[in-house]
Amino acid sequence: MSPFLKISNARIITPNGIYPNGTLIAENGRIKVIENGPVDFTCDNEIDAGGNLLCPGFIDIHVHGGGGFDFMDNNVEAYLKIAEMHARFGTTAMTPTSLSSSFTDLEKTLECYESASLVNIKGAQFIGFHIEGPYVSMEQKGAQNPLYIKDPDPAEYTRIIERFPFVKRWSAAPELPGAMDFGRYLKSKNVLAAIAHTDAVFEDVIEAFDNGFTHVTHFYSCMSTVFRKDAYRYAGSVEATYFLDNMTVEIIADGVHLPPALLKLVCKLKGYDNISLITDAMRAAGLPPGESYLGTLEDNFKVIVEDDVAKLPDRSAFAGSVVTCDKLIKNMVQLADVPLGEAIKMMTINPARVMGVDQQKGSLIVGKDADLVLMTDDFNVLQTIVKGQTIYKA
């Protein structure tokens, strides 16, 4: 493989704006040159972008599966197939995500992550593992399996973090007994503590933020909001998230989990720089509508995919999305009236910052990884490139 890559005649989206006739050159997987105009350089691997958009690679920091596979299938093939499927839609980096399960199953999937990372050359890169649950609220469990929901257990979570240092994020409900100790422990280990599936009141979230919980998982989904008790109103976790200026959020911008009005409200109150887009995609992403299931191959429950979303069989709640990263950007532009450059930041540099990889990924800057997406004005992905190597071409 050539150590060089040259892409010319591209509309390059940079931190300084769009270069209308840009050229990008990468060497050994890193960006070497970005110019607004032609560059006299010849190599064996040249791409004429044809005036299409050249963006940083999309970074999905909350994804469960796709293409008929789930990370909780607990085998290396599932990891590789999911990474390859999402690469077709511009994802160049992702954090595989678990569901609430037994700790035996959790350890199995973490072992698979370790093995899959060594052979993952055709799909989106893995940049750390995200554990979602089992320390969540039963009242806000959503699609989390109630059989495994529990309070934080130091013996369990310290074992996991010590044994698997690539766990970079853990989502939990901060109102549970022991949650503050949990948050402080994660922070001490440089693991992102995120609020999720929570019935917390306003004060719980403020305390949690002070104890390491600085991010909110799928904002609005499975979260408490204003409620009344004995005629008095109380603020919930949604209001606390808005109140905390430095609390970052992620949103499932599939147009279903959050309608356009809420997408616009999140942008107005949190600001573009504090928002990351996520797919929260489950195994049915990339497949036709119909029946599917969540969880492991041996211990799962059915869901129904219809109306561009996965639902519990009784249709009482959503059960994860089937959206892909290209659609998230498209929806933010078309449904929420977000400028293209800001929408792309929500899928690139913002999640990179949340996961602490922004020095290597997330924007087109000399010295960073050559993780690139070539796409049309209609948001159709033409080519996905990871560290200077094409892993998908339409």
C-alpha cells in the first residue's frame, strides 16, 4: 500500500471554513498538507473528489450494532461486521456499547473487543468501550433488561476497570446508592462517567456533575423532567442538564427519538459545541424493517423495527435506533436548521473531545489522523478513509 494519499478538487471542511477547491495529502496515515488550491505532488494513490465535500471521519460514541449483529453477540465476527457496516455510512471511529447484562456476558464482550481490535482493518476503528448499565433506574429502564438492573457495586466495577483499561466510558443513573463514589472512581481512572436511564431530580444531577458525571447519554431518552408531588413542582435531570453550562450531551438525531422542535431547543440552550450526535444503533441498522432483538444471542428479547426506529413489542418505548451517521448530519441540517459546518462538528470534533481523542481525530488539521469522508451535497457517502486507507467506496 502506498504511504501517500492525495485528494484534489475537493470542497474541504476545515476548522477555518470550507476550502472550495482544496487539496489534502496524507503520509503514513496522517494529514501532511491541506491547501485551498492545487498542489504539485504526484503519488500512486490519488483521488479526484469531483467537487464533492471532504469531511473529517464521523465518530460514533454510542453504538450497539448493525447489519444483523450486536456487540453483545460476544464474538469477534460481530465486532468486525458492525464496524464494516457503519463504515459504509462514513463512520471511521466508534465506541462499541454494551447493554445491561450479567457481568459474565460483559466480560465476554470486553474480551472480544480486545481480540477484534487487533484484526479490525476493514471497518471503523475502535476508540474505547462504552458500558451502558446495569446501574440504571428501573423507572427509566427503557430497553434495558430489568433482570440485570442493580446499584453500583465497587467489587464489580473496579474489577472491570482494572482488567480492561480500554473501557473509556460508563453510563449510569446518579441517584442510585453508591453512584457518587462510582463517579469519583471513574474520574480517577480517566473514564468518562455519563448520566443515563435516570429518574434523578435536579439536585442529584448537580451533585453528580461535581462528582465526575460530565456527560449525558442520549439526552431526553429515559430521563426525568419536571414532575409534581403533593401539588409541588420539582425539576428533573433534563432541567439540570440545561442548567449546567459545561455538561455535554449526545442526541439521537433520527427525527424520531427527538422531533425537530426538541432538536432545535437542544441546539439553542446547550450550544453547538456541547452536542454530539450518536446513532445508538442496534443490530437492525442497515436492514429492512421487521422483527429484531436486543441483547446476547442466548439471552435476548424481541423488538419491532418500524417507522425508522426500533420499539419494544408493546410499543411502549423505543428500543434503540436504526439510523446511521450520514443521516444524523442530514437531519440536523434539514430538520433543525443547523449550518452544515456545525452539524459536521457534532459528528466529528465534539465526540472526539468527549472521548479524549481530539488531538488525533475529529478535524482536518495537519498532523491528525487521515480519517476522511467524501460525500455529496445530498449527504451520500462516496468514500470512507481510515488513516489514509480506503475502507469503503460506493
